Amino acid sequence: MSQRYLLFSCLFAASFLLLETHPGYCQKRSLTAGAAAVNITPSAPVPMSGYAARGLPSTGVHDSLWVRAFAFDDGKTKACIIQADLIGFSFEFVDEISGEIEKKTGIPKENVLLAAAHNHGAPSTRVYGEEPTDNLNTYINDLKLKLIDAAVRAYNGRVEASIGIGKGKCTMNINRRARHAEGGIWLGRNPDGLCDHDVEVARIDDKKGNTIGLLVNWPCHATVGGQQNSLITGDWPGSAARYVDKHFKSGIPVGITAGASGDINPIYGPGNDFNEINAVGLVLGEEIVSVAQKISVKEPGSIVCLREEIEVPGKERSASRMPNEKIVPGPPVKLRFSILKIGPIVYAGISGEVMTSIGMKIKEQSPIKNTVVVTHCNGSSGYLCTDAAYPEGGYEPMVSRTMPGVEKIIVDHVIALLKKI
């Protein structure tokens, strides 16, 4: 009997060990979480990004820019989400920052999600090859230190925590692929076009029920401010975050990431009217607060991280935006998929400007109910378009660096990763 018992015990222990090492193993563990915010507003005039026609550097600051970091540890796996009020980051930039974070916190660099709000009212990060200046070089060097500092502060400030998610709607965004009288499709407002209006809010609470931070996702370009504006601003993400922050007495980091919004703009702008920026921020902020207050934060959950990098066929910039332009093959383009599951929520990070229908397909096909698509995440692969967009023409397929067929590749690879959790 004792030998049988010993054999059974050994087999049970071995099977438990195999289960625990499986990526999808979801034993509930105690979760600790921390959040931190660091000001990243430039102190001197710098080149701005997002509009090629805006050649002069910034002339002042309208409102501050921030990086917000959220660190998690379930006792076995460490991870971090970093959101910044900037336009984007190159793969090289991301890898440098995540590598330094790993050295200082022990968070594996593959478990760091660095996401830009794709803010067009911010300094250049040279992700689109803008020419450097002395002020910009100084700013970027300082920015790197601040991004790392935010992650370290969040990690060192961890407390026992739980996380929950809620969903709302905000219709201040609209499909921008509009028909123009001179032919073809250009940037405008298309009320009949597909548009994801989901506002996804994750709330992180400590064990006393105090909110540590909010992670928000909404699919929309941060382009209420246009090329006429030369003042540094967080655009609508900054305005919405300020509104939400006022409703939490302790003041908390509110990180707003961009959903699949390659073809989605705000209903206002691009222009130079900060009333319009604040109008989008107000309406979105009201919805965030409403959703956040209704979230049931109960389970701590465990952490699962997966990452995959692939190369897809590339194309050269098309000659024009007109329909049925000839597609010329170009160098292959790297795509990076970063998956982070925290308790009941999974963040699917994609390194590019993903059209809204691609993001919606991922959410519809995901085996996990609370799937949040985060774009401009861990690198920059440019516009990632639907197959239907290429023969239609328009800005997005014109400047895209990837060939038709990337839509299926993205959906298939992300869903395959989600099924491994």
C-alpha cells in the first residue's frame, strides 16, 4: 500500500508540475500591482510629430504630457504596461527601454507592453524618421530615463490588489475613409463606415477597495489638434485623463491606449480649437467614470505573457490615393504581437496602426471574453489595412508598408496566441 501511495504521489506531483508550466495554466495567485505617473513634457521647443506640413518646432505648452506605468506580479510572473502621451516608438526604442526595465525590476523585457496614445500634439520620437535637433536629442534621452523611472516606481510601489473590467460606448469617433467628389477616398467623415465605439476600462484596486489606477482603451486617432497647432498637448487622451483624475480623490494614473483605429478619427478636427479637444475629452471622460464606478473588482487572477514576431511581405508607398493603384513590392515588414493576460482581462498588443474592422474581428473571434486590442504597442509597423482597402485607395493603403493579405495574418496569429492562454 505504501509503495502504491508513493507512486501515486509522484505521478500527481509530476502532472501538477506539467500543468503549471503550461502557458494556459490559470491557478489563482495573489496579485500585487502598482501604478505611477511621470511628467514627460518638453522644457524647450522641439519638433512635433504627426503632420508632415508642420515644419516649425513647438512654440509652447498648452497642457502636460505624461507616461503612466502599471506593474503586476502574481508571485510567479511579472509584467508591466506603460502608456505614454506620444505618437509612437520604434522597435529599437522599445527594446532598449524594456531591456533597462528588466535590469532594474526583474520584469522580463518580453513582458513589457509599451504603448503610445498616438498623440499628434506631442514631440517627435523620431519613429517616422524626423530630423534630429539638439533639443530633440536632449528630450529623447531624458524621455528614456523617465519611461524607465515610471516602470520602476510602479513596480516598487506594488500592493496586494485585484482587477476588474467594464465596457461602455463613446460615439465621439467616426470612420474617416470618406468619398470625395474628385474621385476615390480621402480623409474625412464617413458616418456609414464601420467604427468601433467600445470604451474598455480596467480598474485596479488595493485590498481596502481604493483605486490604484485605471487602464482605458478607445479606438480613435488623437488628432483633434491639427497641423495648425504648435502647442504641446495631450489632445483628447490628455483631456479625458484629466477629467477622470478629478473624480478620484487620491488622484490616480489614468492610462489611455489606442484601440484599432487606423481608419478612425475624432468627430472634431484636425484643427486648432482646444474647446473641441476638451469636448471629446469631456464626453469620453464621463463615460470612463461611469463605467469605472460600476466595475466589480473581485478576483486577483494570475498573469500570462506571450509574444511573437513575424515578417510579412512589404510594399512601397503607392503613387497616389486613387483606386486600383499599382502595388509595388517592398522590403519585408516586422510585426510584433504582445499578449498579456491579467486575471479576467487580456491585452492583445499589435505594433502598428490597425484598421478598426481588424480589431473588431479579433475581439469577436477571441476565446477570451474580455479581450482588449492595443495598437501602437511595442513597435511601429505602419498602417495595417484590410484587404478591401487596397483597391478602394485612400490615405491608409497609400502609405502602408505591407501588402494585401496582412489582415488575415494578423487575425490568425493573434487568435492563435490567445488560444494558447
